[in-house]
Amino acid sequence: MSDLLLLHGTIVTVDAERRIIEDGAIAISGDRIVDIGTASDLEPKHQGKKVLDCRGKLIIPGLIDAHGHAGHVLIRSIASDTNSMWMRIVTPTYYHYTTRDYWHADGLVGGLERLRAGVTTGVSIISSMPRSDDPVFASNHAKAYDEIGLREIICVGPAGLPWPHPVTRWESGKPERRHVSFEEMIEGAEATIQDLDGSAGGRIKVFLTPFTIVPSLDPSNASTPDQAVKLTDNDRMQARRIRETARKWGVRIHSDAFAGQIRMAFQDKENAILGPDVHLQHCWGISHEEIDILAETGTYVTHAPPGRATPVLNMIARGVPVAITTDGVSPSRHFDLLQTARLAQYTQHLLHNHDRYLLPPGKVFEMITIDAARALGMDREIGSLEIGKKADIAIINMRQPHLTPNWMVVHRLVQQALGSDVETVIVDGKVLMDGGRVLTANVNDVLDFGEKEAQALVERAGLHAHMHDPGWGKLSRTFDEPVVPPAPPAV
């Protein structure tokens, strides 16, 4: 880290006054912002600092992606043509065919993608359904983010039912099968917390993450009232153990929730996975009653578009804090949070009779900065550019045809800017990317490593069957044979 002075840029602070400072400046000492204002005021006061000339550029808080998945980067596009079967294809792949090196490679490639899009803090759930039986998976992924210099929140916890859960580990190129109990999954999550939480100078954190908050219900879709009736013994046991473990280690909780689950979880108010230390992803199809429960308990919600069944506006109107996430990156998503935010705004416009007055650009930008920081319990440190906060910053080149003229900058961010427009990224006061050049990793080596591990996974799991042609000349995709998920390897 070095002392820096960013000069002559337009600054979008997202501070309490939502100031936009023309010809602005930010002074950084160590990992903190120590001064912010106009260039004419700051330049004389901060002689001796290394100067970054930001003329023609926009200085914004580092973007925060509060929900994504580790592993998805190197399996992207596979099975994307069979959406109804996608989870049944990729989850067995993660549980039976991934190696420790795979998780390191995925972290490096995914970390670079986030870095280049100006995402300085990213949440990564280990697998599509959390896998905590081998803590090295999480540590290898976190190691990759540490090498790049980003912030990462690793999410581990118990898999969904059934318990015990079958897993396969690859040792010396050979598969070893076993069944992991619920308590062993909790132990694995605790080992990850103990090893990683607060590491890398505080840039790596760990959240406790059960697959969903009510495991007896459909883990990927809304449950109707006749399905979501009463908590089972397993539901109550998971909630109690998650709450006990989170209190023991002082960590926050993240999970998925869908219609029916919030109402059911609230039946056990003492242990419900709801509250100000929780953020829930999706919340598709939830009822007015469930929105009231979220508001009453102070639970945070994160939303990945299109998510047409998610009542985003109703939740915000009733005081439920909502942030936008990529849910990246499989089967067909990306880590470009600016494009994702634009899609979230557009989806809400379409859902509400093309009402373009909804979710104005300022609110949308808050949902990927300060609102996302609040969902993670980190708004005192990141999410805005203010004196005393961490120096997590993205700098966007506005001297481009699609961003000219350089005015109404928040509108331009939300309506036209792309992640690829980010030129420079700073985390904890350290420049990780400058002028589009990554300084902390050899990009070609990372991509070669990722390609090698991805191809090896395809061979181990027999995923060629799920790599389809693009459907040339077809109005609708059809198949010659039923789609069959991968079976566990023979041991």
C-alpha cells in the first residue's frame, strides 16, 4: 500500500448527502480514505502522495456483489440448454468430480472477472449447494482472491436434504466416496470459519450458509401454502444448529429463500434464520405476509434479475432493504454488476406496465454499493467514498463514444456503462488494476490454469453430453434423447 492522491475526476460518493464532486480528489493513506473534496482544495494539502490523474474519468465506490457462486465460472454454459435439469446436472458434478485445484483455478478466473468489472467485494458460495465437507475447497478459493487482492466472503454450510449426504473426494487422481452427516458439515463450516474469517488483513470473511432456510421444502422454487404447512424436525434442527454456530463464531448468515419458507421459518421465532444478521437471496413469489415478516425482523434481501416473481418494489416500499446481485455466473450469467443492475431496472419497468419512473438510476446504483454493503453488515467500512472508510475504488474511463458527453454521470453508469469500462481498481488502498492492466496476477497464466482444470472436470464427469450445439435454424430447442444427470464415479 502507498499514499495516493486521485486528482481531477468526477466523484460519485454515495455518502449521506449523495454528493457528486466535479474536478474532485481523494487522498488515501494506507488502506483508508483520509480526505475527499475538490482537486483545488486537496492538491496543496497532500504533497508527496503518488498522483493518479483522473481527468475524463469517473471515480465510484468499489462495486459489491452480495451473492454469487464459487465453481460456476469454470462450468459456465454447460447444461445451459436444459434449464429444468441444470441443478440436477451441476450439483452432482460439484459433489463428486471437483478437485482442490479446481476451486483454486475457479477463484482465480472468477476473481479476475470481478476485478475487471470493478467488483471489489464478492460473495462466493462453495458450489451451487454449499459444500463444507472439505475446508480446503473454501481455502483454495479464498487464496485466489487474496492473491488478486480482492475482498471475498466465503459461504459454507450444510447441504440440502438428504442427510447424510454423499460426496466424493479425489486424492492422487482417484475418487474416494463417503457420506457426510449434518454435524460433519457443520464441523467443516466451523473449520473454514476458524481458518479464514478475518484473514488476508480482513479482506476474507466467512458467512454460515445453509442451502435454504427450510430444507424440507423445494430448494429452488416457490412452495404453495398446501406444501409449506409445518416445520419438520429437520427444519427445526437446522435452524437451531445454524443459530448456535453463528453465535459461537460471531459470523453472519446467508441463504436462499422462496415463497412459503419465510412464513414457515417464522414458526420457530427463537431460531428462525431471519433478522438483521441475515441476508436472503431470491425470495421468489413471497406473499404480503412474508414481506411483513422480513420487515419486522429486519432481514436483508438480495435480488438477481430477471427474478420476475420477486416483489422487489413491494419489499422496498415496506422497508425491506434490497440489494442487486449477479448470482454469477452459471449457467449463462456474468459478474458484470453494472449490466446486471441495468437488467434489474429494466425488468421492473416491464413488470409494471412499462413504468419507466420506477427504480431511478440513483436508487439502482445504491443497490450495488451502499445497500449491498448494508446487506453484508459492512456499510461502516465499504459501499461509499467517505473519510475513514476503506479505500475500495473503481475508476471508469468516460472518454468513450458510448459515455460521451460526460454528464448526468449516475444515469450514464446505470444506463450505458459496462464493466469493461473500468480502468483502475483499488482495494484497501492498493492498486490492483491500472489502465486496464491487472497488476497482481499474470492473466494468461490464470486463464491457462482455468482452461486446464475446466477441461479435466469435463472429462472426469462426462459432461460432453451436456455441451449442445447452438440450435442453428431452430425456433425451439428439441432433444433426441432424455437428459441424464451425471452419476457418482465408480470407486
